[in-house]
Amino acid sequence: MNTNKLIATIVLVILGFSTSVILFLYQTERLDMETAQTLALYFFGAFILFGAVYLYFDLKNLSKK
């Protein structure tokens, strides 16, 4: 596995778990509801966008082979 693919996979895993961390912080009352919702939307949006770009370039590279 090359370095770029490894870094992209690690970023996707971190973005995937970020919503769980935000939920944990909200349940332990370290974040208020509005902040938790905003952060969750931003991180989920980043996860979807990064995942879509990752899949696009990964499938593009597969078609070259």
C-alpha cells in the first residue's frame, strides 16, 4: 500500500469516528447541543466529500490498469 493511500484511509477513519467523539462529548455535557450539531454536520460533510473524492480517484486509477 502506498503512502498516499494509507494517509487517505487514516483520514477517512478519523473522520468516521469524529461523529462518535462529538456524541460522547455532548453526552458528557462538554458540548452544548447547537455546537455538537454544527460540528457533527461539518465532520460528516467532510467525511462524505473526502470519501467521494477518494473513491473517484481510486476508481479512476483502477480503470487505467
